[in-house]
Amino acid sequence: MRLIIVGAGITGAACAYTASALGAQVTLIDAERPGRATAAGAGIICPWTAAVDDPPWYDFARTAAREYPALIAALADQGEADVSYRRVGALLLTGTPDQPDQAQPDQAQPDQPDAADAARQRLATRSAGAPEMGEVSLLDGAQAQELFPPLRPDATAVHIPGAARVDGRQLASALVRAAARHGATIRTGAATLGCRAGRVTGVSVDGDLVEADAVVAAAGAWTAGFAAPAGVTVPVVPQRGQIVHIGLDGADTSRWPVVLPSATGHYLLAFDGSRVVAGATREAGSGYDVRVTPAGLAEVLANALSVAPGLSQGTLLETRVGLRPVGPDIRPLLGPVRGVDGLVVATGLGATGLTMGPLAGAVAARVALGLPPGVDLGPFDPIRS
């Protein structure tokens, strides 16, 4: 079967990897536009702290996190030994005064005197259905600071040992290389969908027609424009996120946990090489503007330094900007498009793209190849309003 996948971010790369491993004749196309979300994203894999009352979203996110280790092991067996994935744990902060009181809707919000124990109990309850979380526990300020030294000393926290982090650039590149080893063709260029009489015919890449039996639209925030020739509206828009990388000369940051300040929706995480990532803004209505702005930079740094003043003497290494693909609600836009044979959409993962992307890509591959998706796609209709 001839399958074209448009978009080589984490979702498209995972789709190409899965489909090629299943024997499809795969062509993966990417325009390499600035602002791709995978290239900028932080890569936090910790869906269990989300204060979201949406069972389909949570079940999908929890399943995606659970399946990560198997994917990493499979890639290692194919020579991709280091994709930056590491189970480092997470700290959900519950005792940091002077934080902004505007909470993000998908972040836990413990704000009462017994908030720490309430958060621990809530997460312990969730762990019954997600044992990969590990055994959650309460940490006082000194214990939390021992794990993440730049934290303020009164930053009490709930520790979730099963949380992980991954560099989206490294993982997506590894998936693309693995797909190529399975025979996938990788192309760069602007893609235009071909559609006739209610079914896809292929994709034109800078004027060169590539025929296909099915097409997966995994172009992130650009998916709506790509799918438009099929006469459908994919309700996805870009949301700008600015994220700052800070260097801490000489610090061994390789095992530092993810830090989730409870009230702000911002975060901190660390990677090898004495690097800490602080983020991120959530700028609705940004369009495809990928500028770093003074307001965005100030927001990220203010939130980071309010909980981790030890970062203040670090080196500002870079600011990355990603355009998250955001749908009409928190759920992914994932599955076949009604009325257009051969068109599958995989986008709308928002701020959890690096958590959900590998699973979303694998599901899209199976759907495109006519195989059971492995999940209930009913809640994720890609052209819902």
C-alpha cells in the first residue's frame, strides 16, 4: 500500500515509523517551516497531574505515557540507542508563595493549607489505574531542593517518580531514521493534497505529483490548510509557545526531575549538558508569528525565577518558539475524515504533543492501512466543531 504522510514532527515521524514497519510503501514529506511544535517543545511525559475532567483525553494520554518505554526499547534495538528519553520523576510544587493566582486549566491547582496532602491523595488514587506513575510521596522544601537545587527552599512538593522527559527533536529524528531503514522515502518541500470524486489521489510536492492510496495529514498547526482541497475544515489553529533554555555551568542536570508549579501552568525541566528548560507561554490568536517577544520572555523568566531563584545566575542560551496545534477542545483531532476516502488526520495535540504524539502517529498509521486502531476514535473526530 502506498501511504503519504505530511508532517515530520513527532506524530508524523511516529506514523512513518509504524507504517513502514508494517510493510507500507511510505513517503514522508515535511516543509521544514519555522515554528514546528516538536522542535521547540519541552517533552514532559507526566499526564497524571492534569486537572482535566475529560476521560477520553486522560485515557489516551495515560496510554501514550505507558507505551513510551516499549517504543524507546524498540528504537534501541534498531540502533537508536540515545533519544534523550529518561525517567527522571516530577515535582508538583504545593508550597511556593507569591505565585500568580491564575491557574491553567490543565494543571493541578492545590491552593489550600492541606494542598500538599490533597494533591498526594489525588495522585495516589490515579496511580491505581496507572502503576507506571510509581509511588507518590510528599517532600519538604529541603528534599525537593536536593533533587532540583535551584528551587527555593520552601518549595514543598509531591514527588511522582514515574514521570519522564524527552527531547522532541532527537526522538523525531530517530523515528525518521528508523522509518527510512524500513524503506520509507523522506522528502522536503511544500505539499498540496490531491483529491478527486471524494477520495485522495496523492500529494504534489513543489509541483511533483506523488500518487498514494492514503494520506495522513500530520502537519501540526498547518493541517487545516493542507486538508482544505478535500473540502473539509479541520478545526486546528496555532498557539504560540515561547520557551527559554538556561545553562548552568558545571551542574550535572542529567537526573534533575521535571518541576510543575501548581498554580501557573509553567514548568521547568533539565537535560544533559547543564541545561534547564523553562516554559512556556500559551498565546492564543498568535497566528503563524514565530517571533520571540519581550512580554513572552518576561513571562517565562518571571515564572521560572519565582520558584527557582537559583537559575538567576545561569546563562540564557536560547529561546525557542513553537506553534502548538490546538483544536476546539483538549482532545486530539485523530482519525479518518468522513466523506473523503483515504484521508486520515492526526493533529490537535496542543501542549501534550510530545506525550501523545508517538501513540497518535501509530494509531493514524493503523487507520490508514485499514487495521484496527487499538483505541476508540469516537471522541477524536478530526472534523468536529
